[in-house]
Amino acid sequence: MRALIAEDDFIARKYLKEILSPYGDCDVVVDGQEAVQAFRLAWDEKKPYDLICLDIMMPNMDGHQALKEIREIERTIGIKGSSEVKVIMVTALGDPKNVFEAYYKGGATSYIVKPVDRAKLIEEVRSFCLI
């Protein structure tokens, strides 16, 4: 599995990497712009990500906008449906508006509210058949 963690909080970033690293390679970025750039670069290098953990509240570009741009890149290169990268929104925002926007406007695969439970995150990744 190849994973990208987009999280502006150092502790949260480190924790997510600690959970996911035993299952594959993990790259980390600190904002939405870097997430989109890393996603595009991974495709250019023919080493696409299988999973992206994306925070919503980040500087420069929030997670909602980053997810929309990632899905647009996928559409442009012909990636659809089950072939799309699996995106877990990992955020402190559990309100219905943000959940709705992530799933229905952005195309998130899953949504986990912080604090992240290790077992729940691993269970989600397993449900995508990535581990």
C-alpha cells in the first residue's frame, strides 16, 4: 500500500504515519496544495497512492478543496469508480455539513472524526482491501 497523509498538525501527522507505516509506504504533507501536488507527482511517476488521509482544516487549501481537485485530476486521466484513490477524511469536524460536503460534493470514501482510534482506522483501510 502507498499512502499519503495530509495533516497540518505535527502530532496528528506523526500518529497517522505510525499507524499506517507497518502496512506500506507513507508520505506526509502539511496542506491541501501539497496533497494535490503529491497526488499529481505520484501519477506522473507511475506510483499512484492507494490511500489518502486528508484533514479538512489546513492552511493554503483545505481538505474539501484538495479532494475536489484530486477527483478532478482522476477524471482528467480517466480514473473512475472503484479505481479512484481511497480517501479518508480525518478531521475534528464531525458536523453534518462537513460530512455531507466530504461525501457528496467531494467524493470521500470514508470519514473519521478525531481523535483517531487506531483500530477503527485499520478497520477502514482493511475494508478497502488495502491491507
